[in-house]
Amino acid sequence: MGHFYDDPDFSYLDYWKTRNYEHESEIIALKNLLGTRHFQTALDLGGGYGRLASFLTSYAKQVLLVEPSLKQRNFAKSHLKGIKNIKILAGTCQKTKLPDQSCDLVVMVRVMHHLTETSIVLNEIHRILKPNGVAIIEFANSLNLKSRIMSFISGKPILPAPIDRRRAVNIRNQTIPFVNHHPVSLQKLLIKSGYKIDKLLSVSNFRGLPFNSLKLENWLQKTLASIYFGPSIFVKVQRLDRQAVL
């Protein structure tokens, strides 16, 4: 997807100017999942212009930002200027180019919704995580409340496989895939890929409401995760030895 985010007619910075609720919801989720832990090395995988990287500096001695888009990496250099413990690197979620077992924490937010094949990415994260390292992975939830209502009305079931919803984008006639993942299927894949699931949160639950609902968001992220309520799910996992899984 790096080519789309490199397009001179597309501004990812402008995209986030109108999505403060979603941004703050994600910060709340990360705070709830990270707690008081501190890490030696954290990776913001597919971190774009560094929207979350500066936040992660409160939780890690060093933060790596791996991003395929040259344009976004250049934005990140400006956006994160002056923060000494952040290193910006070229790479993809399929091939980070990082050494084996080099990260204590991997955070991947707003990336899975561009991926139909996730096994390669989960394997790459497993490779670069230290033993018992932690990953926080966000994905678009195909089983969210709105989707279930639409499924009931239409009579079409929500499939356990990833649902690729391609949206036309008025940028040089490009299209970009937005993939919704089934939370049960994805959890099974995480376990198969060598992870222990620690915690799930339902995120961006009340976006679009005409009043500030961030307090509700904070109170209910954990509760609503049990019914896969929101459009976005954050899952915190721990890396296991694959031989222990088999």
C-alpha cells in the first residue's frame, strides 16, 4: 500500500485532522493495554507519519518506526523532529528488515485493514519479537454491531474469512482495499501463529455521536470487546515459543 500513501494528491495528515475522536480512542486503548509497563525497544509498524510513535516514547527507551512510504517517512522526520529516541526506517509489515528477536513491543495500528493475507505479517512480527514479547494489533471488525444489523436485514451472513471492501478513490483512478477481519477467525490465527491472547478492546465505539463520548469509550472498551461491538478491535498478545504451541 506504500504507493497509495506516496501519492502527491493524498494527504494522510489531512485525513486525520477530522478524526480526533478515533485518534483519542486509540490512545485510550493503548494506555489501557500498556498500563505501567516499560520496554527497551518498541516498534510502530506501518506507523505512517508518526501519529502514535511519539506516544510510544513514554513506554520505551527506543522507538522504531517502520514505514514503506517514502512520503510518510519524510513527514515523520518533520512531525517527530526533536524526539531523539525515535528511529525512522524503510520496510513493510511483511518484511521489516529488522533482526530476529530485536523488539520487546510491536504496535501495528491501521495496517491490517489493507491486508487480506495476514499469516506472513503475523510470522514476521513473531520473528522480530523477543521471547515473551508483546504485540498490540488493531484490525477492522467484520462482526461489529452495524455489520450485524445489516446482515440481519439483508439475510447475508458475515463470513469468517476476511471481507475485502474495495472503495473507489478519486486519486488517479486508484482503488484501495479496506479489509474487515472476523475477530474469532483472527484470534484462532493468532494462536496458530504462536501467540497467547492476553486482552481485547473494542475501540471507536461511539464515533459520530453529537457529544463528546470519550469517557464512555474509556469505560466500555473492555466490556464491549466481549460482544465485538465496535468497528475496530485492539488485541494484545504475547509471543510464545512455537514449539510450545505445536
